[in-house]
Amino acid sequence: MNLAETYLGQQALQRVVGMLLRNPEENLPRLVDWAVKIAPLESHREIARKVKPFLDDKEGNWYKLGMRLLTETHPTVRERTAVNFFVNASFLGIPKQREAEKRLGVKVPWAILMDPTEKCNLRCIGCWAGDYQLRHELSLDTMDRICREAGDLGIHFFVVSGGEPMVRKDDLLELARRHPDKMFHLYTNGTLITPEFAREAAKRGNLVFALSIEGLEEATDARRGKGVFQKVLNAMDILRSEGLIYGFSATYTRKNTEEVASDEFIDLMVDKGAAFGWYFTYIPIGRDVDLELMATPEQRAYMFDRIREFRRTKPIFLVDFWNDGEAAVGCIAGGRKYFHINAAGEVEPCAFAHYATCNINDVSLEEALQNPLFKAYQSRQPFSDNLRRPCPIIDHPEMLRAMVHESGAHPTQLSADETVDEFADKLAGYAAQWGELADRIWEEEHGNEPVAAGLDGLGRVGH
């Protein structure tokens, strides 16, 4: 048992969280002090120690964000999010995951991404899921089973995508009702969010939303369809009115990088109540594949610098899932910290690596985690000593090629006329260009600093 579970127990932990949340302004610093004392891993205690000075500064952007979350959210949402995210998924979940890893011989992830459906009411240019068959769905019973088996392994955080997950909104509300001890983070285009749904979501308290947006109105409507930008802003207003937690998800391309990295865009998101923003660089898979749409290496570096500046100045939590490879100690996919179950049940390393060796409809979750493609990922992670080059798709396509061949994985897209060898060859030029720039940046910032500090006792990347 970990320290938190030994001395307090799960129910006591939840009561302490609830008590501290009742007076946010007074207790925000105490929450961090409490985390330092009982966090199960030293790495988490160190994070809490680093966060505390920022939360002590009542004029600072992080204090303002924390107070906004603690005072503007629905009481049920506030308490359920804190308990599920910090207590269940982290304090109690991670040690349980580590115990399961020893038994299974592979990594047990912190989160699972699953797609209830391939169906979508939009047809966005360059959609990463646009080359699935647009007809498959995971049944409610299957998703329920995944959640139950995940809980046994200490996994309490689920990311939900698609397709458009709101096509299955009634089933998602039911899933959240059945599993009140878990968090469900929905990626949605926002166009199907209604006041009625938001009220029901607030009652559950364990649903959080990331609304897809491409920048301002012209850029968003150009990729997603006329009128979508205003519908996204309206969805934010609806979610805010019910005290739900939400943020934005932006894909940066050669066309919109400077816009989604602008003060104007971030200030708009803050004004609309977004608590967080997730940045994805465009990956040339799915519908309307276009290498020319990829952000240039210079734009990718620019995005990293801008997000660092925003973290220092803006009351919003921002992550760039490629540029933040340094914080995550490389690629998080292949079951290391997360993996993807698509709507057909195919178990993929990540949402952008459309290859699989097994289907969740045929195997248990434990069996799925032990599949040969995940083992191939984990035996190679991190894929580079330069953590600014974390991805086996766009940074090291030769690695993707090798892992697919080694595991015997099959493609999961509708159009499988391009082999993994052809795909890897297509991305080799970009990988080389980014590698040259990223290596210069890494050398300037880190010199010859080794990656080993991020590895666990088994020589694999830790949580």
C-alpha cells in the first residue's frame, strides 16, 4: 500500500479533498502542502513543491487560474474532478499501476483513449480519423467492461474521441453515471452540445471537455465548415453556465500556427472561460493527407517558445503534445502512459499510429496491454536522446516501420493502399529537417545531458 492509502484510506482522502475545496481562497495553498506530504511518488511531490510558489502569488496567472477553477465550477464538478484526478487516478492509481506492471511485465498506462463512434457530423480537412470507415461503434457494454477492467489496474482517466463522441451523448452520460470514480475527458467539435446535455453532465461531475478550434473565425470555418467557430464559442458559453470544466484543442499547421500562438487567440480562450488548451501538430494521416499542411520546423520551434511564454503570463494551462516531449520524457504512446482503442475495437499505440495486432472485442484489457506492438514501443522508448524529437511517426519514421514489421501489426484505416514503408519514406525528409533544428536547440539548452534520469529501475521510461 502507498503512504496515502495506508494512513488515510480512500474515503478519508476524499473527505479531506471535499473539506479543503469548501473554502478555496484559504485552502488552495493547503491543497499543495497536503499533496507534498502524501503523494505516492517523489516525482509528484517535487512537482507540488515547484507549483507552490506560483500559487502563493495571488497576483500570478497560476493563482488566478486555480481560483477560477475552484470558484466558478459546479460544486459536484469541482469535488468529483479533484477526487478522481488527484486521488483516484494519481495518488491511489499510480502505485496500483506499478504493481500490475510487475505482474504483467509491461507498462500499465495512466490513461486510455477510446472512440465510442467513427460517425461525425462534420468533415474537417485533414482529420486524423477521417480514413476510418465511419460506421463502427464501441457498444456501451464494451466501454463499460473496459472501464471496469481498467479500474482493477488502477486506471481512472479516460479520454474520449471519435468521430464525434457527442453522437453517443446518452451512452456517455450513462457511462459516467456507472463509473463515478473515473474521469471522462471528451474531445468534441462542440456543435452538438446543448443546455440539456450540459445540465446532465454537471450532475455527473466527472466529464471534462476539449473543444476543437483552429484559431479565429476564418481559420476555424475554413477547416471545419462555415459557422462552426461561432458554434464552438456558444458551446463554451453553455458549458460555463453549468459550471463545467472545459478547454480547447487546436491543431497547428503551416497555415494557422502564428494565429493559434497569438495573444489575441489565447486571450479570447481565457475570456471564454477555457481552463486549458491542448496543441497538436498536424500529422499527415486520415482525410486529405497533405505534407505541405505540416507546420515547418521553424513553426514548430516557434510554437514551443510561445507556449513557454504563455505559461509564464496567461491564466490557462497549455500543453503541446509533441514539443512537450521533454516534460513527458519522450513518446507517451504504446501503453507507456496511454493508448488508443478505436471505434472498431482495434488496439492502437496512439490516435495517430493506425496499426494494431489485437482487438478489444476479442481480448481482455490485460491481454491487450501485452500485445507485441506495445512491447516493441516500450523496448525503444524514448526514441531519441533529444526529447524534443519524441515521435516515432514524424520524428523517427524508421522506428515506426521497424515496430510494425517486428510485431506483424496490420493497418486499421479504410485505405490501406500505402504500406508502412511508403509512409515512413514519405516522412523521412521532414524528420531530418526537424531533427537538424531540434538537435541545435537541444544542444543549446542541455548540452550532453543524458536522458537516463527519466528512466525507471527496469531501464524503461517511468511515469
